[in-house]
Amino acid sequence: MKIVDRYIFREILGPFAVGVLTFVVLITGHILFTVVQIILEHGVSLPNIAKFLLLQVPRATVLALPISTLLACSLGLNRLASENELTALRSAGTSLARLLMPALVLGVVASGDSLALSEYLVPWADQAAERMLPQIVLSQRSLAFRPGKFTSTGPDLHFFVQDVDTRRDQLKGVHVFVGQSRDFPILLRADRATFTARGLETSAVTFYRVDGEGNPTWGSAKRFQVNLQDVFASLPGEIQTLENMKIDELLANWRRLESQHPGQGRRYVVELHWRLALAASCLVFALLAAPITLRFSQGQSLVGVLMTLIVAFGYYVIMLWLRMLGEAGTLPAALSGWLQNGAIVLISMWALWRYR
């Protein structure tokens, strides 16, 4: 049987490698597409773009592994079944479960790789990518400001700009909201602001405020200066996000919040179950590929492969929907993470039992 195992492995390992590479390129390409306007407008350097995209590869690989496992097992089994090789092996006394063992082994290995990447490489890559953002902003300071968007440069200072002129290194239609701990905030308005060596300097500015008795007042000044070190210090915000925490950190935060505020740690345990279920989906998809592909394998047809891809798309949609239900408290955290996996395993086992 070792010869048969090697033969089946060769049928599925090639499509698996091609699938991982293809889906990683597609996912990272989608990330590049979402920021291409910023890249073109602000002239971000090619080395920074390349480094940022490389840091997205570990997370893209985690997302690509399940669908690549499904595609590889579907293509490999479809080829063997359509040419009646599986039928010949079964006629020689080999059970269906034994023939599917290489696909299941691939699913186990892919699940282990997915979990290892999520635990070790993805957190490091995500944090490194987020640490790059202040460096990019330091070289292209106008990146910190987006037209029509609020930019917070500290707890009491918020900018709203109508346009950004990257050629002249200027902001246009500048509104600055200055918060006061014991009084109403002050609104400053200037036609433009220019970046200087240390910060930002506006043109003639008009300010509006409401005094303690509720009476509006206004005034003017020649200029208003802001030290932008606060902007760079506040980017990218909290580096350690929920998605790049390790499993032990998720558990620690969940226990801490549950002990202080019961029910507030739900999102941590939902993330934990979702991550484990996503890794296990590689094995689940390897099991799913067999009954669907074998059902539609006659006549050199790829209908079975297409069916598995359709099912995989539905799987991801349902998985995201269940996660939202889990975070909202509608479903228990464990059920929101594992329900779709359990359903597919039961359906696959029933289908294989009928096909045996």
C-alpha cells in the first residue's frame, strides 16, 4: 500500500502547492488593490510596498490552506475516479477509507501548518506590518490626513481637512477641534496648512468657542502651529490586536475580563474557537472533497470540483455569519466556531457511508 499512497500523494500534492501559491497571490493582490490609490497619490516607495505585502503572506497563507486542500483533494480524486483507477483499487480489495487516507493526511498536515502559522508567524508579521506605518507616514506625512476624514493627533486635538495637496505638502480647508477638559471645545478654521520640519503650520486662522455661560464668541490669529510627533506616536494605535494575539494571550485576556466583567470577554473566546475551527477546516475539507467529487466523477467531468468550490464559498460565508452571532451572544462561543465544521463532517460521513 505504500506504493499506492505515494501515487495518490503525487496526484494531490501538485495541485495543493499550486493552489496555495495562487490563492496567496490573489489575497495579497486584493490587499494591494485596496491601497493602490493611496500608493499612487502619495508616492509610497516600492521597497515599502514590497515589504508590506510580504508581511501579509502569512495571514494570506492561513486563509489559502483550507481552500487549497479542498481543491487539491478534489482534483486528485477526480482524476483517479474518472479513469476508473479508484474502481480498480477497490476491486483489488482496498477499502474506500484506506484510499482516502493520503487526502486525510494532507488535511491533518495543512491543519497543523495553519495553526502553527496563526500562533507564531502571523502575530509577528502583523505587528511588523503595523510598525511600518509610522515609518511610511514619517516619509510621507500627508498620509496621516485623508480628505473628508477626521484625524486624531491626541486626546484633545482632531483635524478635518477638505483636501490634501501632496505636491505642495499642504492641507486645504483645515478644521481643528481643540478639546478642553472643563469647557466646550474650540473650533479653529484655516484655508490651508503647510508641513514644516517639526509639524504643521496654518495660514491665518479663525477660532470659534462657547464660553461657560453658553455665549458664542470668535476671534482670529495669524497662524496656528502643531507638533506632529503626537500623530506619529498615535499610529498605528494598539499594535496588539485581537487577531494577532497568541492562544495563551487570548485565554489570559478572556479570564481577566470574565473575572472583572462577566460576558465582556466573549470576543476573545470567539476568536479562539474561530481560529481553531479555521485550522481544522483543512481536514474537514479533505474529508468533504471525497463524497462530492466521487459523486460527479464520471465522464472526465469537473462538476465535482466546481461543486466543492461552491460549497467552500458557502462555508466561509456561513462561518463569518456564525462568528457575528457568537460575538453578539446569540450563539455560544464554541458553537459559533465549530457548528459549520461539525455539520460538514456529519454530511461527509453519511455520503461516504452511502458510497461505500
